[in-house]
Amino acid sequence: MSAAKLIRRRASVAELQGDLHPLLRRIYSRRGVSELREIELELANLVPPDSLKGLDDAVALLVEALRGQWRVLLVGDYDADGAASCAIALDALNSFGFDNLDYIVPNRFDYGYGLTPAIVELASARWPDLLITVDNGISSIEGVDAAKIAGMRVIVTDHHLPGKQLPAADAIVNPNQPGCDFPAKNCAGVGVIFYVMLGLRGRLRELGWFSAGNLPEPNMAELLDLVAIGTVADVVSFDLNNRILVNEGLRRIRAGRARPGIRALMKTAGRNPAKVAADLAFGVAPRLNAAGRMTDMSIGIECLLAEDRDSAKQLAGELDGLNRDRKEIQAEMNEQAEELVAKLAAEAAVLRHSVEAGGHAAAPARDPTGSVEKLPAGLCIYQPGWHEGVIGIVAARIKDRLHRPAIVFADSQGQLKGSGRSIGGFHLLDALRAVDESNPGLITGFGGHAMAAGLSLETNKFERFRAAFESEAERRLRPEQFAAKVYSDGRLKPRWFSLEVAQMLRNAGPWGKDFPEPVFDGEFLLREQRVLKEKHLRMELSPKDDLELRVGAIAFNVERWPDPEAGEISLAYRLDINEFRGVRKLQLVVEEILSVSATAERPNAVLKRQQTGKYVV
């Protein structure tokens, strides 16, 4: 039923010793945890800031700015990490005694990404003495030059990968810059600015600033709810340092100590603060990102900075409305993108058939579903009128469904703006660099990460870029990389199907990129099934090795599901807790339906397929 390949995780280290549940031993060893200290998430275990290159220069400049009460302007990014980073800096600097603080966030539709000369011109109208970038700036060579010419001092705080040239800022704090020995390289933008504020507080404490000015010394832990949101939303690697930061932020949220804006966003999203980091990823982050995608991220920043419940509720409501608008636009673009992908598959099938037949055979009949095997190794699609703020989400959906790197383009300021998402083993930024080097002048500008990147092109160069990108993807990728993979931590013993074990796994996180939430696999007897809202499948199952046990399961957004006569089902799933009206029940959340078959008592069970291609009950 599923084309996904099931892969059982293997332990890369010896199992941990100590008083641990045997299931946790298995899970941690398969995530490379070899010492107990790697699961001890106290703040005392954070990497100290001492080795962060550029921190001393940034702190010295900030101390000078504070003493002179310079006008300070923050330049943020238009995603959730950028919004949270800006809120952290504003909150901390205000508590240190800065009086002249302001911020701007580039509107992606008018100014593009980062500190551009156009943004510097906009900033100049506010006469800042010091300009600080948060979650951007490492590639802003021209923007920093323009700021310096305008008489501004510049501090760049960023986490993105640098290019060959660094900007001529007064200070650069980025753990990924050359020569930086800071070991926690996976910090998000919020992590970097948090460390800068931590370093500044330490220096001000040494100078006796707080006692001399009769100021309360700020508790930096109060910023950790913001750090958690930015780290989760930016999908950075959950190394030990990031897990500590996220865990402490989640603890504050669960304890009801989050700032009003975050509480309002959680409530608006219908999320349970007692749960896991996924609630930030799928509840809070999309609503913050909707501001940057649809209009202006200042709404998101103001929500995070709101000091009372009423204003936070109003701003969270505005963000929720923007997110609903984003969903409507995205649904239409998804449908159009599927049609373009099917067309690409048909074109590729005709070309390959012609090549294989020596260029003389008639073309095969068009496959209306668009066979994945016939698609190019890398996908580039564009349709006039697409919304620039949504193309990244559409690219991610195509990548997830077709298991190929995908770049989606939209019209922007007389050129094309592209947003790409990649698969494991294909470094998207490196691929764009290779395309740029072999095709000088083709790409106007680009930047990003291994798994996500953005670029701009002149409109008439789309087909040239598409051909070059497809060729580069063909060169770098092997056919086996196109197969969907489901990674499992193995089978569960019957006695582990319990609320206690599900709660233990929830507490054992936080889970995230490179430290994924546990997934298990197994065969079950399908006792009952029903479809909810025409797209979700609710089931009651019994593990085949304990038919007396019954457990509920839910599969969301199922495109294919069992025939009502089917009796057995093989699943990859997560253990979860369904909480409704104060009642807690164990629930399996299905990651993949691997196979469906009839039982001996019902041998004639088949899958019923609609014309839409969906298998339905």
C-alpha cells in the first residue's frame, strides 16, 4: 500500500547505563547518545559564550552605545525565528537601560531578504547610531557598506552560512563564520542573539552597571520561551545545546510563565502547552510566519512583545486571520503545482521514450497521474500570479510528496523569486553555487542552507535555470535517493502500549530535527475503522502478538486507506496521548500505512479506488 521503504534505526553507540527504561536505552542509543550528560538538559550544561567569535567586539560596542544612549535600530527577518530574535533583543536591551530602541523588518515583497542598500536607506530616515541585524546580515556585503557610508556602526548577528566574503561590520557574531571555535554550530538566530545578550549582561554585571543605576539585574531565563519558538520554527538541528534551550523554554510555557503573546497564540491555535515542541512548530510558528508571508512581520513582533492579555489576544487574532488567508492561497497554488508537476512528468516520459527509440518512435500515451519515476531529479516550477509569500510552503509539499529537491518561483519586483526545499543528501545551497559558477550571470542572487534556500532570476532566464538545476540534480542524486523512507525504532512489546510509556516518551524530548520523536512499526488486527471529515482514518487495533489488547489509532490526511473488509494492517506510528474533556487515552498516530491485507476469515478483501486515485472506505 505504501511505496515508502521502512528502515529500522541502528544503535550508533553502546546503550546508556544507569536507571533508564529499556525502551529509552534503545531510543537514545539510536540517536547517538552515549553519556548520561547528553540527556541532562539543565541550563548549567549550556555551552558558555566565551568561544563565540565576535562576541567581545559586539559587547564592547553595545556597552559604548548604552553609556552614550545611542539610537539603536534592529533589522530583523520576516520569519518566526527573525520575529523572536527581534523580540529578544528589544526586551533585553530595554531591561539593560537602552532608551532609544527601534526596529524595522524588510517587507519581502518590496525589499527582499536581509540588510540591503534599500533597507539601509529606509533605516537612515530614523538616524540610528548603531544598526544591529538579527537572524540575517552575514551575506549583506553591500548593505553593510551602505550603512557604514551613512555613518552607522553595525553589528551582524546571524546563523546562516557565510559566503566567500564577509561584510565589513564592526562586529560579526555567527557561530558558522570562519575561525569561530564555538561548538554549538546549530544555533538558530534566536540562539545567537540570546548569547549576545547573555554576554552583554555579564559584562554589565562586571562593570557594576545594575547596582550603580539602581536597576534590577535581568533574568535571562525569561527570554527562553522566545528562544524555544525560534529554534523550533527554524527547524535547526536539535543538538544538545538546542535541546537545552528548547526544553527550558517549554518548561516556562508549560508552567504558565510564557509571555502573554505566546499564551494567546497557543490558545488561538488550540494547542496544549503541556505537550511537546511540535505544538510550537504546528501551532505558533505558522501564525507568526503568516505575518511575514502575507503582509508585515511587525504584527508578529508586536504580539510577542505584548505586555497584557487583551492586546496579545487581539494581535494573535490578526495573525490567525492571516494564517487562514495563507491556507486558502496555498490550497489553490498546491492544486496548480500538481498540474504542472504532472505536465513535467509527461514531458519527461515523451523525451525518454524518444531517446530510447532513437528519436523515431511515436510518443507514449500521456499518463494523467504523472509517474514519479519519469520526473526530473530536481523540480523547478513557476506560474504567473503565484503569491511570493507562499512559494516556500508549496516547495516543501512537493519535496515531501515526490522526494525530490523542489524550487517554486513567483513574480517579484520585475523578476522571479524562488524558494527551494531539499532532501537528505542534496545540499541545496552547494547546488545553487555550482549552477551559478557554471552559468555566470544566470542567478541574480541566492542564499540559505543545505535544506532550504532562496534565489532570484530575471524572468526570461527561468527555462535556462530549470535546465541547469535539473542537470545539477541529475549529477548529484542517485535513483535510490528518490524513494520515501520511514525510519523506525523497531517494534514495541505489548506491555509498552500504555499511557505511562507514552508520557515517558513525551518527557524524554524535546524531539526535533536530527533527534526525532520515536517511531515504531508493527502488524495489527484491524478491529474497527471509520473515516472522519472525509480525510482522516480512525481505527481500533490489536497488536498481532496480543489480540486481547485494544488501542485506538488515527491516520491524518490519508490519501489511501483500507477496504472495510481488510483485516490486517502494518503501520509505522508514534505513541501519543489523546486528551479530551479531561480524559486521557493512549493513541497511536500513524506515520505510514505500510501494507493492508485480508485475514484468513476474509480472503477476498481488496482496495477500492476512486477515479480521484484515492482509496476509500
